Amino acid sequence: MTSWLPTLVTDTPEEGHALAVKLSRFAIKLTQPDADVRDRLRPDYAEDADALIAVSQVVATHFATISAANDYWRDAS
Amino acid sequence: MTSWLPTLVTDTPEEGHALAVKLSRFAIKLTQPDADVRDRLRPDYAEDADALIAVSQVVATHFATISAANDYWRDAS
Amino acid sequence: MTSWLPTLVTDTPEEGHALAVKLSRFAIKLTQPDADVRDRLRPDYAEDADALIAVSQVVATHFATISAANDYWRDAS
Amino acid sequence: MTSWLPTLVTDTPEEGHALAVKLSRFAIKLTQPDADVRDRLRPDYAEDADALIAVSQVVATHFATISAANDYWRDAS
Amino acid sequence: MTSWLPTLVTDTPEEGHALAVKLSRFAIKLTQPDADVRDRLRPDYAEDADALIAVSQVVATHFATISAANDYWRDAS
Amino acid sequence: MTSWLPTLVTDTPEEGHALAVKLSRFAIKLTQPDADVRDRLRPDYAEDADALIAVSQVVATHFATISAANDYWRDAS
């Protein structure tokens, strides 16, 4: 069985950011498992400035965690 | 007696994320112990984009804590 | 004289979480010392989904601090 | 001249929490230096559940900083 | 192929802050990829005090991450 | 050319707090570069309790970063 989150380690900061976005979306799926409802809600936040900012706050929090997990990709830079 | 939170250590990032979700729900139970009221409120946030994002922010904060507790599961990756 | 917060060290994660809840409530008492007013406000947040989520965010922030203080109870696990 | 913030080091967690409250209030004074306006606004948040929770979030953030500054008062416990 | 985020390491705090701003904007682009919609929303937050503050909170979170990644530019100071 | 942010290192906690305030204001300038608009918005948040609290949250986040950068000014205390 494949895990949706096998590791927090990524090769690059860009991949780490993509993982942060994935994590922020996954929590929403857990709270609202119905894809139809999520699709119906999407315009509520994708076209609402406050909601877009709130989503980017969640991403920022996950990106902090993933960056620490990767020791900030210092070796790669 | 069994603790609802015996440890922050998990085997995998996926289990750590599940624990973050559990922690975010538990605080809500403490503030609103009545299951009937919680059930009545559920549509308020499960079908509201802002609330779904806010829940995912709480999960992100707990996931940061649990990730640090597990040293980011670096040994497993 | 007894301190309301003698230490951040707890024996278990569960006790640490209880302390996080206590801390989140104490700050509200400081800003609104009148117990009657607090009692009157209680339904405002105990039956409001957004407020319940906001309270759980505060608890999550304190739990992060207390978890770090206890080195994530790694020795106990 | 005396500093309003000479140090982040306190003897106890309780004093550290009091300093976190002081810090959260000080930032509001800086943004709104007029004491009359602040007094007028006070009922807006002291009797509003959402605002009380938001204040306690700021306190929680400062308490995290001060707790780290004091190495979580581990030596005292 | 060039990465939009090749590294978190910058020469100065000022460049680190600029990167934090870039990161906060990028997450909004991911959630709302349509530039026309984003342009239409811009006045919603650029002329709204609450939204401006919320954006600055996201920037602050990313700046914390980038500052840690650069060991706070201590060697440069 | 002078940088607006040459270093995160300050001599005292008080100066560190002032820098946190400067950082929280700077992000708002970046998102809304027009000083006239900012002046027009100022009453929206300087006389609004929720906005004042939100600003103090941003300051708290930056103060956490700056405090870590200065190793919490432990040597000075």
C-alpha cells in the first residue's frame, strides 16, 4: 500500500513547497471528504481575496515544517 | 486507564498527520463537550470554505509539533 | 503563595495538552476578568464553529510550546 | 532611562506569561497611541468572544518566544 | 529548466525578506492560477486594511523560515 | 546604497521589538505602495479592535524571529 505522505524529505525547495501545498489541501479533504461539496466551495475561496490569503497562510506553516525537515536544503545551495 | 494521547511519536509521517488531525478535533471537544451541539455545528464548517481553511491551519500547527517530536522521520526516509 | 503556572514540565503528553488548554483560558481571563461577562460570552463561542476553531488554534500554539519544553516526552515513549 | 523591555528572562513561567501579556498590549499601544481611543475600543474586544480569543492567540505567540528565551524554565522545575 | 525557488539562502536580510514576499504571492497563484481573476481581486485586498494585515502575517511566517535557513545572517552582521 | 534591513541583530530586546514593528509595517507598504491609500486606510485599523489585534499578531511573529536571531539577548541580561 502506498502512503500519501511517505516522507517530508525532498530534493529541492521547490519540491518542498509543492509538498506544503499538498499537505494544506489534504487537511481540507479530511474535514470535507465529499468531492462534490469541495468543488462547489472552490469558487468561494478561489475568487475571494481573504480566503486565498488564508490558504497561503496554511501553506506557509507547512512550508516551515518541511523546510526544517530538510535542514533548509542548505547542502544543495 | 488508557490515555487518549500516550505519545507524540509515530512510525511514519502519515500517522503523524493523522495524530495532528486527532489533536485538532480534541480541543474542540474540550470547549464544546456536547456531541449533539458539535453535530449541529458540523455543516457550519464542513460546508464553509473559510472554516475548512481555519481547521487546516490548526492541523498544520499540530503537524509542525508532531514532526519536530519525530525529528521529521528523517531516519525512516 | 501558589503559582497558577509553576512549571511547563508534565509527565505525559496528555497532561501537557491539559496545560495548553489551561493556558489558553487564562489569557482570556486576564483580558476579561469579570466572570459574569465571560459566562455570558460562552455561548458565543461554544456554539459557534469559527470560534471553536479559533480556540483550538490557541491551544495548538500553547501545545507546541509545552511539547518543546518537555522535549516531546521522547523519554517516556 | 528605563527600558520597557529590559530582558526576556524571568524567574518563573508565571512571570514569563505576564511578560507575554505585556508584549501583546504594547504592540496595540504602538499602533494606536491615543489612550482615549483605546479606552473607547476596549468594550469592543473585552466583551467580544472572537476578539478575546484573538488576543489570547497573540499572548500564546509571545509566550512561545519567552518560554524559549528562558529555556522553558527547566532548571527551576 | 530554471526553478522558481532554487534556494532559501540569500546574502542579506533584505533579500531574504524579498523572498518571503515572493513565497507569499506564489501560494496565491497556485490556488488561483488565472491572472485575470487575481487582477480583479487585487483591489479587494490592496485597499482593505484587514487583508493587508493578513498578507503581512503570511510574509512574517515565511520570513521566519527564511531567517532560520540563513542562520539569521549572523555572520554578515 | 543603504538597506532598509541591514541586520536582525540588535543590542536590546526593546530595539528588537522596534524592528519587529518596522518589519510588520514594511510588508504592508509592499502590498500597498501608495502612501495616500495607506493613510486613508489607517483609521480602518487604528480605530478597529480586531485590526489592532491582528497587527499585534504580525508583530509577535516577527518578534519571535528577531528574538531567535539575537539568541534572546541572553548575554545582555
